[in-house]
Amino acid sequence: MERQKVVEKEAETEMKMAVTSAEKDALVSKIRMEQIIMEKESIKMQQIIENEMYLNREKSLADSNFYRYITGCFHSFKIFSCLDLLNAESIKRQNEMKYTSWLVIFLL
């Protein structure tokens, strides 16, 4: 009878140890998955920031080229041909004239 109780207690202890080990493994797995997800989100945010930086750099280059072009036109007194060219490019791209504020400043 005593031997049977000891065997039952040992089996119960082994069962509790197995459950504890499984819970520990599950927690470790959950933590690793969260780390992987966080790394992927971090990489995604980094790519978004890099894309925004690239777009801003390209916009500033376009603005500087436009400014250089407009000042060159005004200095050489080819205002109307420059404006016609800009209008044609704008229609060609089917895009609104983004630089009308620059033109207003130069025309004043």
C-alpha cells in the first residue's frame, strides 16, 4: 500500500514537472515570437522613414531645379516662354502647378 502511494506521488510530481516545463516552453516561444514581430515592425518603420527621406530629398532637388530654372528665365527675360513651358509640362503630367506661389513671388 505504501509503495503504491509513493509511485502515485512520483507520477503526480512528474506530471507537474512536465506541465511546468511545457508552460515554460510556451512562454519562451511567445517571447521569441514577440521579438520577431517587433523586429519586423522596426524594419518596416525604418523603411518608411527611409522612403520619406528619399521623397523629401527628391522634392527639395525638384524645388531647387525649378528655382534655378525660373531665376534663369527671369534673368534672360524669357518669362513667357518659361511659363509656357512650365504650363505644358504641367498639362503633360496632368498635375496641378505646384509652384504657383513661387511665380507670384517673382512676378511681384
